[in-house]
Amino acid sequence: MAKPIQIDTFKTYQYLSEATLSSDGKRCVYVQSRSNPEGTGYEHDLACYNFDSGRCYFLTSSHSERNFLFEDQDHILFPADRTGEDAKAAKKGKTQTTFYRLSLNGGEAQKAFTLPWKVSALKKVDGEMLAALVSKDLNELPLEGLEGKALDKALAQREEEKDYEVLDELPYWFNGRGFINKKRTWAVLVKPGTESVQILSPKFMDVRHLEISPDQTKIAIAGPEFDSVNSQTSVLYVVDRNSGQRTTLVPSGKWNFGHLGWLNDHLLAVTATDYQTWGSSENAKLYTLDCNTGEMTLLNGEDLSWGSSVGSDAKLYGGRGWKIVNGEIWTLLTWDNHSELTVFDAQGQRRALTTAEGSVDFFDVQDGRIVIGAMRDMRLQELYELKDGAEIQLTHINDAALDGKYVAKPEKLSFINDDVRIDGWVLKPIDFDETKTYPAVLDIHGGPKAAYGETFMHEMQYWASQGYFVFFCNPRGSDGRGNAFMDLRGKYGTIDYSDIMTFTDLVLETYPMIDAKRVAVTGGSYGGFMTNWIIGHTDRFACAASQRSISNWFSKSLTTDIGYYHNMSQMASTPWDNPEKMWSFSPLKYADQAKTPTLFIHSDQDYRCWMAEGLQMFQALKLHNVDSRICLFHGENHELSRSGKPIHRIRRLKEMTQWFDQYTDHLSELDPEEESEAE
């Protein structure tokens, strides 16, 4: 008999990211992460799959390596502070990143070089030069050239300034990064072991893309450039390595670039949108960009969802989602309810290399070999090789985590609403008996431009293992179905609410063993908005858990990192041109109609949906005598459910499950300490 998935089973999961093939295609290096034993964070090590031996092995064991670069086919470079030098320098006000060199043929990592920056990305230019993305705080008091008392005074001033945040930009903070006012990412060209440093980007540019031409003579950089308000459009420069001249290829003010790469020595491929037709969530299109003329030509005008937006709480980080190989563009697309690896040829014709349900999270291709990191068949992440149309599983790092466990298989339930197909799924509880009745949980995804698919979700599987039906769908507003399907501008809480309620009706009709009086509803971010909206418009649910939610579009638009451009676009209104419309889409307006007992989950460093959103709705329910509770997580952000501290993720899930149990008259196993999955 299958054992139930416990609340802490995720502490045994292994998470993959950044898979990269050596130039000869014989080895694949990747990052393997897991919860630390204390549950206070995550450990990260570099690992390697050898195609000749078919063996996986760790390259590092200090549990702190998350980035690396192939120096050649036998050596990698990675940042690490193994001697504490970087930390000591930081105490003296200096910023630096030390890199180590490791042979894949064996031996210990050796210190290679130190760069005088905090480096976030490193790329090879040629045998001597490296290009890097580095952090720069434009407000930080410079220390260059200072010694003795002058240096001490400057360091004291820096320390004093830590008590204040002076803000003069938008956005001034960002989820997962904190305050970002006047903080930029610069592109630099360096020659390790020398003083040679060339700053490639202008002072106020925040570089998002850095790509070296095949002949190594040009470097393309793209990203927003601003000193007051980030317009969310990109400038694109090409820097000539020989002369150092920086040429503006695409000025700021119109285009936003999602991907960028060199097709040949003079032609770039980009995905770009101007947001003019479908607003801030508009799908980009594929263009070529001539570096000699600046001409931008449409290569593929299909309505495509770039990247993988199929959600799961059982993956931590990502990896490569775009690469140009021999003039062809390799990329990930979200298609319906799954993501796939796709190739565009030089004429813009598209062919899919994977079509299976689930998600492809990252990939690499080298010397004819293709690897993907994917979630398949309701299992956790593994590496696969694509060969002759088949996916050959390379790693088995997560076999033990789910061995002997009950994993509910999604039963697809599609329907037509307003002449539109909506897809949903149902998970049956452990030891299901059709003669019994069960409670259920409706789970609503965030975004709303995201998608559920047939991928493993720990929270859903835990609830199924505790005796709940779990059901979920992709209402209008979701990703993978084109711009018209995802477009909710000025329609939040209307057609999407109709889809979700119609789906709920269908689930209860199809599965009569669900007790309609014992159904809970939950969701995070947009799903939190919808949960707040639902409780103000119906009392059909026994209880609700609203996570990292939105309650008031005025405060959401004017306090959060994406509010001033994205949320106003989504509302098709602003607080000034149509305040009535913005208020009419705010769940807070309808809080006086709510009767559903509601739990709120929020994090105090969530700058995507600031904690004021949850607090406002909580206070409104309290004032209207609705049973409510809020659990606020210190030090966490919008990613609590996916990458928060494991002990916090457990507490979050425990709070929600206890709430559901209380109001659905159910009993779940919340504290399996005696046989903890993480021991």
C-alpha cells in the first residue's frame, strides 16, 4: 500500500538547474540543490553527468556553488569564497568575487582570479578576455584612492547611511532583491590577472542581456536605461571591441527585449514587444536585427508564449531557455498546458522537439547532443537526453523521494464556457473509495499569465495524501493559449471568475463523492486576488486561504515593484483617469459581503504583492465579524511557497491545512515527526 506524502517530504527532493554541456558534448555539468538539514535554507553543489560512463557524480561539496562557466571542455570556473577573502574585503568596504578553476578530470579546485566587482554572470569572449555582469550602486560613497583616516571616515559614512533609504526612482524596490533605487547591473570587459577593465554600459543602464558575436569583435548589450522611472522598454547597444565605440542600435522608448542572440556576425535575433496591442502581458514576436543598418525584420509573427510558465512548487531555479546554434534558434515555449523545446530555422519556421505533457524547465545543445531538465509523468525533475525523437532519462536523483509514495494522477476535465475551451484537472485522495464522501480544495494559480499542467505539485499531493480531493484549472487569463485567451485587461473577476465557478460546478457534478459543503478555496498572487474576490461574491466555500494576495488595486498599483506599469495596464485604468473602475475590480470593495472564514498568508518582504494587501483584507473581514486570521512570515518574499525557508514552507502548509481541517470537519496528519521524511 502506498504511503502518504507528508508535509515535509519536499525536504528530500533534489532540484536541478543550469545544465550545461561541454564543447565536445561528452559531459553535462549542472547545479543540484536540496534543503539543508536544519530546514533554514538550501544547499547547492555542482555535479556532472558523464556520457561515456553513464555516471553522475558531485564536483563540489561545500554546498554553496550555484553558478559556473565552462572555460574549455575539461575545466569550469565558478565563484566561491572558500578562504573568506571576499567577506574580509566586504568588511573593509571593498567588493570582489573570487573564481576557482576545477578540472573535470579530477583534482581539487584551485583559485583562478579575483574580480573587483560582485559578479552575477560571466561569459568567455576569447582565450584572454571575459565579459561580466556586475552590480553597481550609484549612490554608494566611492572608496577608490582613499587611505588611512580618509578611508575610515568614508566607511563610517557608509555605515551611517545604512539607517536610511532615499528613494527617487521607480521601481525603488523589487521582490527578492529588496531596495534597488539607483542600483544597476553593468556590463564590463575584463582580463583576469591584470588591471584591464572596460565598462561597456552607460552609467544608468541596467543590463539584462550580454551577447558576444561569433567573430568575437562585437558585444551586444540590452536593458532599460533610466534615471527616474523605468519605462520597461529596452535600449540596445553594440560595442566594438577594437575601438570601444558604443553604437545605439535600438533606442529606448518602444521595445522590450525578452531574448537576444547572434545569428551571425552582423545579424541578431530578438524576441520583442511594444505592449501596444495587448498591454503589459503581451506575447513577444521573433525578429531579426541588422547591426549594420539597424533594420528590424519580423521573422515569425505567430502568437507564442515564450519560456516555460508551467508552475510547480517542486523546482527552485532555472537555466538556459534560449540558444542560437548554427543559425537556428532553440527556445522554450509554453503550449496549452505544457512547455516544450522548439527550434526555429533561418526562415522562422518552427518545429517542436518535445511535445509530452509536463514541463521542460531548461536545456542545452552542443555538438549534436541535446539535454533537457524536465518534469515528466507526475515525477520530480530529472535530466533527459533527446535522441532520435525519444527522451532518455539520464539522472535518477529523485527516485527515492517518491518511492512507495501515493502520487495522485490528474484526471483531465475540460469544458466549454462562452464558446471557449477551459482545461482543468482533479486529483483523487489516497485510498479513494467511491462509496465515501470527501472534502476538497480548489487551488487557483498565480499570474494570471501562468499555467497549470500535469506536473508534480507538493502542496496538492500532500492534500491528496491527507484525504482531500484537489481540483484546479486554467481559466481565461492563463498562459499558453495566445494573447486573446490571456487578455484580462479591465476584466479581472468577470470571465475568469465565471470559468472557475463553472469548473467547480462541473467537478461537483462529475465527482458526487465530494461534499459540496466541505470545499475550501486557495490561491496565491493572482490566485490570492481571485480568492479574495470569491469570498466577496459567494459563500459557497467552507473556508478560504488567501496567499500573497491582492485586495486593493490602488495600493497594489502604487506600492509594489510592478504596480505602476503592469497593474495599471491590467486594470485598463489608473487611480486618476478612472478610479471608479479600479475600485470596482478591488476585492476590498466587497469585503462587507464576505462570510467565508479566511486565512491570509503573507510575507513581510513581498514587494510584488506587498503585505498591505493581505492586511487590508484581513482587517476588513475582522471589522465585519468574519472569522479570519493572518500569518505573516518574516524575511520571506513572494516566493515563500516555492523557495522560502523549508521550515517556513512547512509552517505555511500547516497553517492552511489546519484551517481547511477546521472548517471541512477533517483531520490531517500535520506533525509526522516520528517518521519525518527528512531524517
